[in-house]
Amino acid sequence: SQQGEEDPQALSIQEGENATMNCSYKTSINNLQWYRQNSGRGLVHLILIRSNEREKHSGRLRVTLDTSKKSSSLLITASRAADTASYFCATGEQGGSEKLVFGKGTKLTVNP
Amino acid sequence: DAGVIQSPRHEVTEMGQEVTLRCKPISGHNSLFWYRQTMMRGLELLIYFNNNVPIDDSGMPEDRFSAKMPNASFSTLKIQPSEPRDSAVYFCASSLERFRSPLHFGNGTRLTVT
């Protein structure tokens, strides 16, 4: 079952600009994770934010989580051409098997 | 650390043939996951193991699909018989603690069934 839904589906920006991607989900979660996928490769983990956290940083990445709105955002500052990839949010469902369910991703293109 | 290793990288087979995909997880990781990625359905969890034991196989589409993890360093996903609609990229991933720690993905096996 689809949990997280990313928005927008595609985003094209110029190098140096900031990129913001959003994720909305439906049920209660334990954690929310963001992954990046380059073409033809596997997913690479970026950040994990737990349900009791509101914001997390890693280098040029900033993730926020609003559990009241069931939404998260990923901000990439000062983007580079190498950031071109698809970005996925994945939600760890609370209770039950706590499966990690991935959205369909945002395809980011950073133009040099 | 070599990361999660999958083989083969590409597999082209004819409908009705048996297909076996292989995965070596990261040493020390207790959990192993098989995902399938298609344009239409995105990333779907097929099955996951914890300490070599299958925990949830509710995502396995049909009885034609089976997965095993005979030891902590090896897992297989088998499709028998294969059908064109099985064409997809199959990813294996491993983690330290089920879904509560980051998943480390292999580079996938691109399966084409003609």
C-alpha cells in the first residue's frame, strides 16, 4: 500500500538554487526516511527522522517533520548538477510489522 | 565494506523460464529485504527476513515467487515460471534493525521477461 506521496513529481532548477521536495503520508509513523536514487543504481539513504523529532540537518540537506499535518519536507541548499536524481520518502508505519513504505519519488534535475 | 551485492545485474529470459536472483547483504546486518521497482507501481516490498527468518511475505505477488535465506550472508529470490509482467528492477537491501535503521540497497537486478 502506498503511504508517502512526494510532491512535486518532477522539479527542474538551476545550479546554486535551493530545491524543496515534500512528502505527505496517511497513518501514524515511527520514523520517516529520505533516499536518493541515481539512474540505474540502488537507493542511497540520506536522513532518518524519528516521529518525536521536528528537524534534522546533514550537510546541505535539511529535513522537517510535522506529524500533526502528516508531512515532511526535504530541502537541498545550493544545489549542484550532481544532485540530479530521484528522491524518495519512506515511512515506517507504527504498529504491526512496521514496514517501510516508499512513495513514487520526485525527479530532480539540476541544470549547470 | 563492499555494500549489498546483487547478481546478476541484468537478466533476460523467456516466459516460462525459472529465474533466480541472488543477494549478499552487508556483514553484521540482521535484516534483509527484497523490493521490486516498476514505473507504474514504484517500489514494492516483496518480503523481508530478520535473522534469516521470513517475517512478512505478504508482498509476494503469487506462488510463482519464493525467497530463501539459508544463512546470514546469502538470499535468493526465485520466480518460476516467469511471466512478462514480472519485468522490473529487483532490489535487495539490508539493515541493522529491520525498518528502524537505514536500509542499504544493492544496485538491483534488471529483469526482462520476453
